Amino acid sequence: MSQEQGRQIGKEEFRDRLATVSETGGRNWIHAKKPKGRFYNARSIVAVFLLAFFFSGPFITINGNPLLLINILERKFVIFGVAFWPQDLHLLVFGMLAFIVFVVLFTTIFGRLFCGWACPQTIFLEMVFRRIEYWIEGDSSSQIRLKKAPWNAEKIFKKGSKHAIFYALAFLISNLFLAYIVGKDQLFEIITDPPSEHAGGLTAMIIFSGVFYGVFAFMREQVCHFVCPYGRMQSVMLDNNSINVMYDYKRGEHRAKIADRNKVIAGKATLADLGLPSGADFGDCIECSQCVKVCPMGIDIRNGTQLECVHCTACIDACDAVMDKIDKPRGLIRYASENSIRDEIKKILTPRVAGYSGALVILLTVFITLMSMRTDLETTILRQPGTLYQELPNDLYSNIYEIKVINKTFETQDYELRLIAPAGEMVSLGNIDSVEPQNLAEGRFLIKLNKNQLTGLQTTLTFGVYSGSEQIETLTSGFIGPAK
């Protein structure tokens, strides 16, 4: 927040501690008022699509293959129908680096827009669990009354049913996460088998569901405050040109309630009585505090940009509704940058943005290039460990090789290995004619070369890998022979 804004606010309640922490160090429980408005409606539509994608993701297939599979246990990864193996780690590294740079670039321009509109923590909390809470316990005022009420039948029923639904939903979501790891077929097998056959897995799932339930039933905004690293890094990614949810302090200050304004106008009070300097003009903010009451983080956006703000836009909707009632233009709280409010300068392309954009273009270029060079079959040829050359009749020498072939596709691939140079004889010791989908095939073979084909202690061999009549890969290996 700028010094000018701080001077204009000048209120005793100006932020000097976390909204969720009391003066004694305890927790202030946030009972956010149910938001409504155009931004909340838009976020709800986005949330419906994201939740539909999440709940249907494990069951969507592309040509019979999973859309997403992150099988860490077996080191199998399928992303949008494309299979990745541990040998593709370099692709995943460049893809992840490109994603991280994109997040940094996006945050530099648009602030924490992702947090409010697409983060799973926000989507599940605000659009699922908190809506269930509103449905059972009512709006914020009803929740506060219920919390203070004695433990009677109504309170036991409402609290019990809410937490039972929360845990059941957490268990369902945990199983869907498991489907992204092991696949839907294996998940159905686990579900239909007797629990005794998967006691360890069931125990782990119950514990994970309990953690998930605890996050949304109790921790809630504390995850964004203390756990999420993205929120902590926000301060180094934002600048005065970044677009955030901002309070227009030039238009809003000086604040005063409508009743106090009327007293000053009627001569029943002075500006000094309201704690305002002589000659001050009233701003559009009428101190209704609706922006604070709807904030799920418990902050006051009028105190400037804060790390806890997740840009959920609830304060924008609440403020716009008040502005409509008092015949003032909307936008007292809006998406804006510090510079656009203070100096009325809107600038997106800055040196930082240009630098991040250049880095992103380079990473994407490298990633796309490597992806285009990626083959469906990946072959590894190594001389058999612990063996030397063998001397054969007629001035022939031989080496034994081990071959491993990975089929990265979801279809059986025909396979043929040919020795291209030098012209020698290849003898199969375990032929590989085809490779099963998403599988690894291993074999051995022997290479014979004439003495006059050797170039020294090590001769380079060139192999061609063919699938049908198409050569899909070229490999080299070394052939050990006697010194000349």
C-alpha cells in the first residue's frame, strides 16, 4: 500500500496483525457472509466446469487411453492421452519449468487471479464445502448464533449432519484422486474386492480422507495463510503495475457513514468530531464494512494489497451492490493496479513482463522441439557387462549386447533391429519381434565382425530401428576388439 493511501485511511483499525489471529494469539474463526453478484456468478460457472472436469477426468479416455494418469508408484504418466516414461524425465522437467515461468508471468500481470478462480483449495472450499455449510447452518449471522447456542438437539443435528457430509465428500474426493494415480480400472477392482484384501490401502485412504476433511472443515483459510507457498511468493512477483483486487482510495477517502455525513451537512457535527481534517471532502466509501463481512480471508481490502487476499472478488460484488443503492458508480473496489489508481497509468508490458515472456518462449520452444523428436519406441543397446570380445575362426571377432525396448504407445509395435555399419553379422540370442503397449521388452544378440573391419580397441557400430518398413531410430554402440 502506498504512503498516500496510508495517510488517507488514518484509522485505528488499520492492519497490524492477521485477521484470523486474536490479540491473545488464538484463532478468530471467519464466518464470511454469503457473497452474491456478477463476479460470484461468473466464478460459479468456472467452478462448475472445473469440478465437472475433476470428477469426470479419471473416466475420460482418448482412443481407449486415460486422459490423465499420474502413477507415481509404477512411474507411469499419461497427460492428455500422451504417455511419459522415466526416460522422458527431461520432457517433464522442461514442461514443469515452462509451467512455473507461466505462473510467475501470469501473477506478475494479473496477481493472484488463479487463487480466486481456479485453485482447488478455493474451488472446493467456497463452491462446495462452504455452500453445504450455508445450506445447513444458514448465512454468517445464523452460523454465529448457532456457534454460541448451547448443545441442544438442533445444534447436534446441524453440526453432526454437516460434518458427516463433509467427511463423506472428502472420502469421495480422495478416491477420485486415487483414480488419477492407479487408474479407474484398478480403483473399481479395489472397491469391489473385499476390504480385507486391501486393508493397508483402505487405512491409508481413511487417513488421507481425514486430512482432506480437516483442511476444509477446520483449517480453511489457514492453508492460504500459512501452508501455500504460492501466496508467500506473491510479494516478489507483484509490482505497482500488477492487476489486483484494489480499493480506489482516491475516490473512496475520506470515509464516513451516511448518518455522520448527514449530521455534518445539518450542522449537528463537525469534521473534527468524525476524526477528519478540516476541509476534507467525503469519499464514496460509507463505512458499511460489507467488503469485510464477505471476505473469506477476513481482511479489509481498504488497507491495501495483502498477501492473504486470494482475489475471490467477493468484496467487489458487495461494494458494487452498495454503490447501486446509494446511486454511486460501481468500481470503488475493482480489478486495477496501484499505478492505475494513483497516477491513472495503465501499463502491462514492463521489463519484468518482457523478461518472463522471453524465458517462457525459450522454454516452450525447447519443450516443443524435444516433443517433436520423441519416438514411440525407445531402444537402449549396451555391451553385456563383464564380457570381452571373443575370437572366432576365419579372423572373426564377436561381442554380446543387451537390448531394451520401451513401447511408449498404447498399441503393439512391430520391431526390427538392423546393423547398418559396418557390414557385419548379427545373431539373435533372444529375438524381439514386437513390443506390447506400455511395456518393456528385453533381449540379447551377438555381433560378428571381420578383423579388417576393426578400427582399434573400439569400433563404432551403427544400428537402425525399424517398425515395418519405416526407420524410426538410429543408435550407436561400441565394439571391443584386439589392438592392431
